[in-house]
Amino acid sequence: MRTATKMPKLTIAIDGPAGSGKSSLAKRVAQILGYLYLDSGAMYRALALKALREKIALDNFLTLDELARDTHIELKPPTPEQEAAGSKNCVFLDGKEVTQAIRTAEVAQAASRLATIAGVREILVAEQQRAGGGGGVVMEGRDIGTVVFPRAELKIFLEASPEVRAERRWKEHQEKGETMTLAQVLEEVRERDRRDRERKVSPLVRAADAVLVDNTAMDVEETARLVVMLAREREKELARTAGREA
Ligand code: CDP
Ligand code: CDP
């Protein structure tokens, strides 16, 4: 009698620039596959919020290293109400919820400056590896496929044109009643992209084995269907390999 093969759980890494749709995609893929969803960018944003609140200069590397060491950041799945309101991960900074507070353009800019500091990255990467280390996880960010989980079984590099990415972000700001113009958002996105791609430590680059997906003209659902199909193929491949080795 044949026994049913248990499908292995993958680690899925999704990287890409601001507004490319990483969070929406990662969250939807995790939902379909029954995986854990983790937003690594929320950790950089939470630490940046603390630095801004404590008025620490963003070029004071030593103090920021210390701040990262002394800070506790936790990502939790949203409650059904928070999910309905569009929240992805619920984010706790030293035990207090900051899920909404980290979603401003000021925090995004500060996060991308903090993210250039090697010591800060080391601490947050270790935390991300601990949180996602059990597999059955979709993690999104800038360096997930290259640094955090270089052995992830499926890596996606998500792209979209800068204009479309800025427009997506601008719509979110509009919905929250914020008054940034589309041109300001485009400038913010371009500046962050440049810093993320050009920094010395763990820059935003496509891993050699990442699948490039340009979703400029695709919606979240279409993109998620494509990635779930790739994930199912990988699951089957791994199950076959495990079967041969057993
Ligand atoms: O996480 P990231 O900054 O890469 O992007 P996101 O937060 O997932 O997406 C930014 C906005 O674009 C959200 O409001 C998404 O609903 C929207 N979006 C879209 O309209 N079409 C896509 N294919 C992907 C995202
Ligand atoms: O949602 P969006 O794509 O706009 O940004 P995010 O994913 O929340 O990340 C905010 C900033 O954190 C990015 O601009 C990066 O500088 C940094 N980041 C990073 O360096 N590495 C990661 N794995 C995730 C975020």
C-alpha cells in the first residue's frame, strides 16, 4: 500500500523595492499555503520609530547599534479586525503596539538610513532568522534571499516600474488622509531605492537563483497565483527527492 507523501514546508523569500507589492503578495501567498507571514521591513521601521522618538541622530552608529541591542521588536499575526483594516503583521515595540505608527514616509526614510548600519542589520537579521527558522514561512524584505535565508527553497524578486510603485503608495497615503503629492511620494520612493541598492551592507539585489516577477501590470491575486504555483512545484520536487532518499 502506498503511503501519502507529506508535503515539505518551504521557506519562501520575497525581495524587491518599495511599493513593488511584497507585503500584499507575501501575505496572500502565506494565507493560501497556510504558512507564517513575516514582514522584515516592519522591524527596521519599528527601530527607526524608536530612534526618532528618542531623537537619536541617524548617523550616530554606535548609539544606534546599542539601541538595536536594547530593543525588543515582535511581529504577530493580525486579529481578524486588524486584518480587515488592511494590517499585515501587528508590530510591537518594547511591548507596545506600533502597527500604524510605523507606516509614515518619515519612518520609512529613517528606516532606510538605519538599514545601512552593519551592526543594526546583524541584530535584526538574527532576530528574523530566529522568527522564520522553522520553515513554512513567507518572509519579505530586501535581503531575505541573499542574507537572511540564502538557502530558501523559493526566492522571488518582485519588480514594478517606479511610477506605478509610487502611485500605489500615494493611494495608501490618500486613503489615510495624508497630504503628500504624487511627485513627493515618487521622490521618496526613488531616494529610498537608491539608498537600498547602493549601500555597502546587504544591498537590495536579486539573488542569482531568484525568480524575477514584474507585476507592473498585474494585480495582487494574479501575482499570488503565479507564486503559489511555483511553490507547489517546489514542494513536489522536494517531496520526490525526499522519497528517493528514504
Ligand atoms: O510591501 P511593498 O512596499 O513592496 O508593497 P505593498 O505594501 O504590498 O503594496 C503597496 C500598495 O500597492 C498596496 O496598497 C497594494 O494593495 C498595492 N498593490 C497593487 O495595487 N497591485 C499589486 N500588484 C501589488 C500591490
Ligand atoms: O514597505 P516598503 O517596501 O516601503 O518598505 P519596508 O519593507 O517596510 O522597509 C523599510 C526600509 O527598511 C527599506 O527601505 C529598507 O531600507 C529597510 N529594509 C532592509 O534594509 N532590509 C529588509 N530586509 C527590510 C527592510
